[in-house]
Amino acid sequence: MITIIDYGLGNLGSIKNMLVRSGIKCTISGDPDVIRSASRLILPGVGHFKYAMDTLHERGLVTVIQQRVREANVPLLGICLGGQLIGRHSEEGDVAGLGLVPMDVVAFDRARLMQGEKVPHMGWTVTPHSDIPLFASVQQPARYYYVHSFHFRCDDPHDEIAWAEHGYRFASGVRHGNVLGVQFHPEKSHVYGQQLLRNFAAMDFGA
Amino acid sequence: MKRIRVIPILLLAQSGMVKTERFAKPRYLGDPINAVKIFNEKRADELVLLDIEATAKGRIEFDWISDIVSEAFMPIGYGGGIASVEQAAELFKRGVEKIVVNTAAVENPNLISEIAARYGNQAVVASIDVKKNFWKKNRVYTRGGRKEAAADPVTLARACRDAGAGEIILTSIDREGTFGGYDTALLETVASAVDIPVVANGGAGSVDDFKRAVTDGKCSAVAASSMFVFAKKGEGMLISYPSESELQEQFWLRL
């Protein structure tokens, strides 16, 4: 059973809609006990990084998520802001994240954008990706819907699994062990996102 | 190649989908859910639902919106009758990504700030409707094109941006439903004045018009309504959306 973590931010209904449509069992919950019993976790999120971290702390979810992911090896997929929260630190609010992936979250470098390119980066972007099970059978060229003003910056390029270009190329997907993060919205990306979520539900993360 | 978003706008009224011309003469077109299913199959970039009766009737049809949104696996904007951040919260919970404000952008700009503060700038879209007056000056109208506002389009667009809107849908009332092409001069005036994306709307009749909205109008995305629900001007209903190759060849690769 996949649990979509509810901390008051993010488009939970859309993620659930897409999972249900794909025949994947899921539940939405902000209850630490339910989250502790989940076999897979999705961390959604839309909005401000600091506000999201403050809320996760207030609801006592930071340590629960960290324990389950680090000690019990529960697979976690972070989506959009949720993908950023798994990092170490964000420039948005200058605050620490969950620290599950060795990366920082940085603002788009506006000096490197071309004329007419605006922030937030908003829209569908063709997204090349590495050949890992998360992207198995995804129709090519894979494209996903993005809305963001900040992006991942990984310490280790080996953790990068997908890329997009907006002014310059940046990592839009990361994997570090059992933790995955995507900057785009698979739940709002037609068949491309549907296949990705199906893969996440079925992927073998090993022991 | 830069992909520019192509956004169908669906108008809701009379418990169904309608289509207007110059904001008048609503023609009933049936169940919006069927249309959304087709746009889903055709992998449309994004959809905007506008309930054109909501402000006048003072209500939002939350359950109906939920039903429509549950069929859409693409980003959804909703506009119509939103007057409080609580209503916006309810819409987000039901699967809407973007809140579209029109009348409230003029009458209660704090609403934009409140929604943006909680959900981010990308979640608030200011919809600005413009009509030329007797002296050919561009004037902003609210309440479904019925009430003239004091601000001119550029001033209002800047105010919405400063309040926290992440995007602007700019509609020419004079062109809406005419298939006669966008008012590119109007688009350019506003798009050049703000640093947030401006979505062209009102008048598109062909993919070529999309191109002009970007090259001449300086817009970041294009929206259309009649073109996606009618076979041609004056003809019967036909839900359509250009194919990926059509958009590439006739639009994106020609920018």
C-alpha cells in the first residue's frame, strides 16, 4: 500500500486520482502511525519550502519519514516541492530539508535564461532520463509538466536520473538508494506520468 | 525547439458546457466531462474551466468541478466566483492546480496575495478581459464583461503581478469567439510590461494564430476555446486539439 503523505500542502487529490486510475492501492494520510505502516511513500508538495518544512516539523512527520526511509528502507518518491524536500537545504527560505539525498535546492540562475524565458519554469518539457526501472516502458520522447522556481543540484552526478532544460540543463530527477525525487508532476503528465507512477509502485528496491 | 503551451478554455454555464461570441450568445454544447475525456486522450497541455455564471449566482459548483477534474490527467485551472482563500483551498483539495481570478483581481486584489502566500505564485492566475471603448482605447471589464474597471490593462496586469499572480490570461472580448485572430497589439502591450507569463486568449482560429501570439504578441502560452469545440466558425460542435506533429511543424519550429 502506498501512502501519500498529507501535511496540508500539495495536490493530493490529483495524485490519488492518477494512482486509482492506474489500479494502484493508495491512501492519503498525515497520521504518523499510518505513515509508519506504509510499504511505499509519496511525498507531494506545492508551495514554499520553508513553510513545508515548518509544517512537517509541527506535525511530527520529519523524524517519522527519516526513520522509515533510512532504517526500514521504505521507498519514497518526492514530487515537485516534495522532491526538493528530500534534499539537504534550500535557498527558498534558507532552511534545512529532510536530508535524505545529498543535494541542495537552488533558485534558477536568471542570468543564464534566454530572452523570453521566465521564472517559474512552467509547462511541458521533454525530459531525457537514465535507463532505470522508474522510467521503464515510458513512451518516448517522454515529456512532463513542470512548475517551479527552484531546482535540484546534486553533489554526485550519479544520483541524477532525469534532466530538463530551461535556460540551461538541470537535474529534474534524482535517486539515492530507496529515495526518488522528481521536479515535475507525474500525476498531471498524461501517460508519461502514469507509467512512472506504475513503475514506482512495482519497482524492486532490493533489501 | 521550445514547446509553447496550448490551452483549451472550457466555459461552464447552464449545468453544461457553452460557447459564447464576444462574451454573449452562449450556445449550449453538452456535458463538459466528455470534452475533458477527449482532451485527455489527445494529451492537451492544460485545461482551464471558467464558470461564467458563478460570480453572478454567487456560488461555486464544487462537486461538479470534482467530477470534471477527476477525468483530467493534465494541469487544471478553474475560475468563476472565487472570493475567498477558503474557496481556493477547497478547489486545490479537489484537484485543481490553478485558481483563476477575474472579478476579484479588480475588486479584491488581496485575494491574489493570500492565495499566493499559501500556495505559491504559480497557483494564481489573473484573468484580464479587455474591450475597446468608443475611442478605441483598451478598457478592462469584470463580471463577465459587464462592468468597466478603472484600471487600464497594463496597470492592472502589473498590479496583479505585484500582488502575487504567477500568470495572466489576457482575453480580447472583441475577438472572443470570432475566429478572427488574436489582438496581437494588445497582447504585446501587456506581455512586454510584466515579467510573468501572459497567455493569449480571444480570437484564435488556426495554429497560425498561435504563432503570431508568440512572435508578435510576445506571449508565453496560447489559449483558445471556439477553435477546440467547433469544426469551423458557424459549424457544428467538434472537440479537437492539434496533434503533436501539427504543433511542431506549424507552430513551435516556426518560432
